[in-house]
Amino acid sequence: MDNSNLYDIIIIGGGPGGLSAAIYAARSEMKTVLFEAGMLGGQIATTTHVQNYPGSIQDCTGPKLTDRMEEQAKEFGAEIAYEYVDSITKKDNIFIIKTSSKKIYESKTVIACLGATPKMLGIDGEAKFRGLGVSYCATCDGGFFKNKEIAVVGGGDTALQEAIFLTKFASKIYLIHRRDEFRGAKSLETKIRNTPKIELVLNTVPLRILGTSTVEGLEIQNKVTQEISTLKLDGVFMFVGYKPNSELLKDLAELDSQGYVKTNADMSTKTPGLFAVGDMIAKPLRQAITAAADGAIASISAEKYIENMNM
């Protein structure tokens, strides 16, 4: 093994968690490279306005915040490589990373920041208006819908919780669910039914999202009567689930029943030297700020792991 090509920390994924990890790692003079298969920033890069990240100001957008993080990571010496990682294996305490370009990288530690992908309904207009009235995060975007009428799609705990949260902002919420019963907790359902701002639209499926430059309405169909109608709206929040991007770690980390990676408080997994952060891990809140915090913790933990390796 050529130690000159051996990295201290390899980071996979360029969202807030990965960029935060890169900043902390490079600042500690760890030889660091971050791999990103698409564009840096992850889900936040598609956000037109950022209001709940410390230091963000009125004109702060997801791309602007991402650019600042990237600049800071590079300033401290982190490398950024736009490559897809095909596999991770470990041999003799060294991780071997193979990329789609057939290159092989070696590292003492790995921090995985692969995120989670919102499940999309796939209806007409959903992709077109994402970030322009279509949202998958009430905490991120609720503030943009003050005194506006919106729809929430879903029937599980998340949909019910987020619908209740959105009553702080929206003047009216249509809660659309394809069945006549909710899958969420009965306590949440009771609260929903006793909230005047929320109107239940059951046995109903969304057909298409309407609008020109932003969301203006939602076409829906009643599954019992087959009647098609249109709701005049300013936004649509989709809560039909997330899929953690944990396939790459399935043989190296323990996953929960939904596929999220189980980590310890220091972001370590069951494989020594492998850390996981951000939306792909099992935790109660998935936001840019929590991902960034995870990345900082993982980087410091990786540095301590390397120190122990060298003793």
C-alpha cells in the first residue's frame, strides 16, 4: 500500500452533513476527500429560501448556503471529487473505496452521508413545482405559507404531525388520504379531527398539481364516487414516506426495519472506523442543521479513531 495515496477520512455524500464533516476534518489537517455523485448540498440545494439555519438571512437560498460550505471546506484543504461510489470494503483496518470510474481509493475511516430520498407520488406537476409550492418538509417550508391554503397528502404519523404543525402558518389545510382511515396514532387523529383549520378529504387521491410558475391548485379524485374536482391552493406538502439511501452500507452497518442506519452517539456504526450521519441514520429530526451537527461529531470521532490506530 502506497501511504502517500492513503486518506485519513473519505466522506461519501455532499449534503450539509458531508460538507460539515469535510470542514472539520480538513481543518484538523486530516487528509480528506469528499465524493458527490450529483450536485453538492443534497436536498437543501433545491430549497429556494432557507430561514431555519443559524446565520441564514432573508436572501439566503439553498444553493448560496451550499456554495459557502463548499468554499469553506476547500479553503481548509478538503478535496471534492464528483464520482459515484460503487462499493466499500474493509481489509486490514483500511477501507477500500471503488468508484464508477473504476478508481480505487484507500482510507483509514469513512463517513457516509448519503441522505434519504422523499417518496414521490409521481403525479403530473410534482417535479415541476418542487420548491415552488411542492414541499416534503413542513419544518423547512411552513413559514412560507402564512395565511395561505395548502394541502397535506398522507395518512401516517408524519403526515398527521406535520399537518398539525402547519396550522401555525396556513389559514386552511386539506388533509388528503387515499383511505377512509388513518394509519397514524389515534391520539394524532383525534387532534386532527378537533382542529378547525384542517379539513379531511378521505378516500381521495391527487391526480395532478396545477399552476404556471408556482402551485395554484390540486386536481383530486374521490375513489368511491370517481368524481374529479379541483382545490384552489398555494402549496402541496407530500408525506408519503422517505427511503434512506443505505444500500451501500447494508453489509457494514446495522439497519433498522425501515432501512435507516443505526449509529452510536459518536456517529459510529458496528464497523470500526465507519461513521454515518444525516438523513440516512435513525433519529428524530432530519434537518440541515442536524446533519451538519452529525458531520462535525463524526469528523471528530474519526480523528480520535485514527489517533488510537496510530498508538
